[in-house]
Amino acid sequence: MQYGTFDDAAREYVITRPDTPRSWSNYLGSTEYGAIITNNAGGYSFYKSAAQGRFLRVRFNNVPVDQPGRTIYLRDAESGDFWSAAWQPVGKPLDEYKSECRHGTAYTVITSEYSGIRSETTYFVPLGHAMEVWRVKLTNTGKTPRRLGAFTYVEYANNWSSVNDLVNLQYSQFIATMGVEDGIIDHGTNVHIPADPDNFENADQGRHSFLALVGAPIAGYDTDRTAFLGPYGTYAKPHILETGRCTNSLAAGDNVCGVLQAEVTLAPGETKEFVVLMGVGRAGAEGKAAAKEFGNPARVEEELAKLKAYWHGRLEGLTATTPDPAFNSMLAMWGPFNCLITYAWSRAASLIYAGERDGLGYRDTVQDMLGVMHAIPSEALKRLELMLTGQLSTGGCMPVVKQFAHRPGHESVPPDTELRSDDGMWLFLTVPAYIKESGDFAFLKKVLPYADKGEASVLGHLRRAIEFNLERCGAHGLPCGLSADWNDCIRLGAKGETVMVAFQLRFALKTYAEICALIGEAGEKAWADAALARFDPLLEASAWDGEWYLRGFGDDGIKYGSAEQKEGRIFLNTQTWAVLSGHATGARAGQAMASVEKHLATDHGVMLCTPPFVETSMKVMRAVLFVPGMKENGSIFTHTQGWAVIAETMLGHGSKAYRYYRASMPAAWNDRAETREIEPYVYCQFTNAPMSPRAGASRVPWLSGSAAWAYVAGTQYVLGIRADWQGLVVDPCIPAAWKGFSATRRFRGKTVKIDVQNPNGVEKGVKSLTLNGEVLPGNVIPADKLKDENAVVVVMG
Ligand code: IFM
């Protein structure tokens, strides 16, 4: 079943049926002012942090999940009939009510047609502003004049701590104070204590937000939720919509809302527009200034155009057209947009991440940067530096770097048992990704503090990360798992060993040696080479199970991910990372990946492990906590799909790699959206595996490691366009049936247009590469040969 279509030219997803299986959301704003909006205008808004800067309430896991939101109620003054400008919350019958939602690049447009009135509401956050704009256009499509009431409804969080707002009611119900100044609503919390704008995390400060409506006469307001909804009213049937007139209630304590009532008269065929402005600050100051600035429709239009240009620019690091329209839709917008949003909000704000967590998880954040490096290398550099200062002088990493409170050089060191064995290993992907993208080798010499004490060059940080794991090995000489490796549900502790991190460590040593060779650090290279020479035989001796690689060893010697076991006999990650790390090559790599196909591949992608855990003790294998086939207990964990795809491309299997890629690609499920249930335009944390009663249903959309790895796998390994130390590599690995594809890549300030031809239907291999008419050897385009505009022709064969 299909609920919408991709409009690639506009970079929008167009939802034509509002009754989607779940609320399908989009992100507005920036890390200064964030907002989540759904296809029915549900969602919430926050200043800097969904956890500590919440001022618009959503009641998580509500029915439906996105309410309350940003509602505009419309009411016919003659008949008293009322509806909402998005299908919900009023929910008129769909044979009388038509709607369309266009989710775009940080804006959403919702149109409706009901009873001869067309509405179009555009929601966005102007660049550089801590406020959102709702531009509302109303058109009378009928033959008689109409008198309408338009009512905004937002429900405020009483406390800017989202948890306090929803849970600590004995406090938060008694701290809100509402006011109205010049027709602008002022929502105040703790208003008798001073603001402390330089100390964002100080919860004890007075704060305000405003709500204004400009462009139509205001007939009244309500700020008391009970006055508006009525004690037994609902969002679908508010008391005031039945009476037709606001009561000008000024709430103090209890629950507070923002209702502004505007009167709009429309002649047949006439269109009128007004603008609603909601943002951070006082009604009398920031509210008034916003109303003055945005009272003019041309100004609103100009800001919207600026916003689109800004985001489209961010998406243009790479554009491509392939024979697969679904892949094209992901490449045109949703793949890179998903990466940029995940990079911005980490795991802090969605309809699932409900604002209880803040801060940047180490491993997630370092991986998220991989998906945006080609688009925003200088921004990503700042984040990378922050994360390097989250590394401890022991080489381990703070599990979470608190971006509002992080104090490099002064953090206390958590015990080893709270550290993750993999955290520092991700730096060996992201530091090279930055240098390859920018050519900035000097970064390796930049000195940055450790989180607790001392400092080192970036190269020194990398060495320390390797040493951390080399110094913490178990009985087989492999790294200890500590509180988790990539898998949060595998707790191998200070003695049990992780084969996944063993492969990552191998990758780290190889990469470190490569970097040192490039910058002439011969001694360091020799150190890494020697460690690698000792490490490979250890892996060979202990990690191979016969047909695939083990997952790890418990401190009691139990082998996880072994054919000897009844549950969790084979895991995906150690097969893919054996190949990615360069440890498994040739027949051995082929055998490991053949086992993946035989035991783990499904129509939705490759399962994390099988069979799922039911009886295994949870001491180490905490996946047993989950329903079989969900999350770490054997689901199709989307984050890991990219690694399977990359491994297959490294083996030259273009058709199989793309089969895996497409299986978990959201757009490929657009015409079967009822199976996946979530947004068909974004990645998710996992899809239920066949053994789950919810097989095929996907969960935790938007924010996960999946976005970055899917983007890296699709663009850098399927299309094969990736930055390298000295230039841009073009090394496609595609389905034999593809006759070619074209792409444009921005690289170190230059534009490179690439035309890939595959006349003989091969899956991998570059026969010739021509740059601006000059035939070059191999598949690397040297950076120093690039002009401002370049034409590259690659013939596969
Ligand atoms: O790797 C983790 C990630 O850090 C958070 N979500 C789950 C993944 C697998 O456990």
C-alpha cells in the first residue's frame, strides 16, 4: 500500500493519505531551535535541547503518538462546523476531507480541502532565528462568501525539563504564568527568578516563549488548557470550538496553552494569509520584534527561499542518477538529509527519543560524522575535535560527551567496567575521513586535551586509542569487551573477549600504519606493523569457528557466536568486520560472507544473529531481554546493513551487495509502506526479523547509526565514489544489470562530474578513467589535477 510519493525535483516526500500507519515526521530548525513535525502537524519544539529546552509539549506514546501539536482549527461562523488544517486532531471523514503533506528540507507544507475551504500551512524555522513560522493561506473555493474563525492551539511544557514537565507534576503544575501583551501570548515559567542565559543547564531560571499571529484581526485568546478544551473536551472536540469564542483566559499554574483566535472573511475565490510566530523569548521583546519582522508576507517568502537554498546546498556534496528510481530518491534528498539530522540531534529528539537523554554518545557520534563529511567537512571537524577531547588519557572514551557541560582536562575517569571497548576504534574511520575529504594532514599534529588530564596530538590520541585495547586483552590475546562493544547487549566484562573489536583493532593498526607512512613517521609505522604482525595470528588461532567467525569469549571460556551453541550461533558483525578490517581475504572472506547469506539474509536485510536468545543467561548476552527478532535479539539491525554491503563490494559482488542494500532501503518499500509502517523516506534502528510476530515492521525511525552507514555504503562502495588521501577514488561495484550511472561530487572545493559506463555488464572493475579528456592510470583522480569544473568518464570492464 502506498501513502505518498517522492518528488525528487522539489526534494520533498508527498503524503497523499494522512492516515499513515504511524505518524511520519520531519525535522525543522537547527541545533539552536529544534522542532519535530508530523504529517498531521503533531510534534514538539525545543530550544537547544529536547531534554532541557522543551517548551512545546508532546505526550510521548500517546494515542495518536504525535499529539498535541501545532494545530490550526478552522470554524465556519454560520454553521458552527469545525475542522483542523491538518487531518488530525479533528479527523473529519476522509471521503469529505482531502489533505496533502509535503515534507521538505527542514520545512513542511500541509494542505487541506474541506467544505469549500482550502488551507495551506507552511511550517519552518527561519535561518538563524530561535522561532518558528507557520504561514497559513486560506482560500474560499466555493461560490458563497464565508466567515471563518481560525484558532491556533499549542500546549506548552510547564517546565523546560521535559521529564519534569511530564512526570514531576507536584512541581511543574504550579510554575507557569501566562500573559498577553499587544495580542502576543507570553508563556512564562518560574518567572520570579532571573534568567540565566549563559548557563543553559541551570534549571532554576525564569524562561519565556511567545506566540503571535499577524495578518488577521485577533478576536480573542485562551491560555488555560481547561478553558479551551473544557474539563472533558478533547483535541478533536475542544469546548471553545463548539462555542466559537475564546474566553481570554490567563492561566497561572496547571496546564497552559496558546490559543489565538483570528477572524477571516473570504469572498468566493479569495485567498487570505496570516502568519503564526512561536519562539523563545518574551512577548513584549522577542515576540514584538518577530511580529514586526515577519508581518510582511514577502519577508516570509524570502526566508523560506533562503532556508531551501541553504539545505539544498548542504545536500549537493554528491548528487547521482542511477537506474534505480528508489535509490535516486534516497540520493536526491533523504539519505543525506537523514545523515545531517542524525548528526545534528544524535539520539536526543524524535517521537521515540523522548527527551530523557542529552549528550553525544561516543561511538554513535563519531560514526554519524561519516555520513556528513563530504557535505560539511569544516562543521564536522569541530565536532570531531570535541569528541577527541572526550577521549581519556588512558585511551578509552567517555561513553557520553555532554556538549553543554563538557570540560576537557577536568572530567573524572569512569572505571574500566563502565567503558566500551569499541569507542576509540571509530576514530580510525572518522579522522581519516576528515583528512581524505579536506586534504588537511596538518590536523594530525593538532594538540588537543584529553577529557581528564594531559594532551596529545591527534596522532597521539589515535595511538592511545590503540594502546587502550592492546593493554586490555584476555586469555586469547583479543581485546576485552568491557561494558559493551558495538553491541550494547553484549557485556563481556574485563576478562571476556570481543572478536568484533579485535577486528576493529586490526583495522586501527592497519590505518595507523598507513597514516604514519604518509606523514613520514617511520618509527610509529614500525610499531603498528609489529603489533599487527603479532595480532593477525592470534585472530586466526582463536576467532574462526569453522564456517564463520565467533562473536566473542565469555570470561568463563564460553564461545559466543559458535556452531556449538543452541542460540546466537552466528553473528553478522564479525563476518563483515573480518572483511572490512582486511583480516579475512580470498576464500576465507568468501566463506564467512557465504555463511551470512545462508543463515542471516532475509527479504528485509541481514539479521544481526540467529537463532535469537531465549534461554541464554543474561549475564553476558543481554539481548535475551528483547522479544526474539527485535532489536539486538536477532532483528535486521539497520546500522549493520552497510557493513554487509561494503564487505560484499570488497569481494566484488555487485549484484549481491545491491540486493542487500535495497532490502533495507526505505524508498524501496514505498509501495509496501504498510509492512514497514514507519516513514518510507528515512532509515530506522531495526526491522523485525522473520521470527518476530511483527516481521517486516521497522522501528525507531530517523536517529540511528543506520543513516550514515547506509549512505557511506551506497555512495562510497556501491557507486564507489570516495575521498582518498591524495584524491577521489571512483571504484563502482554495481549490479551486472546496470548499464552505468552519473554523479556529481564536490571535492576539496572543486566540482567533479562523473559518468560511469558499464557496457559489458560487469559488477566491479575500472577498465579506463578519463579526466577532462586525459586518460589516467587506475581509479584515483589526483586532487592536484582537478580544475574548478571537471568531467570524468569511467568505463567498467
Ligand atoms: O551500537 C549501539 C548504539 O550505540 C546504540 N543503539 C544500539 C546499537 C547496538 O547495540
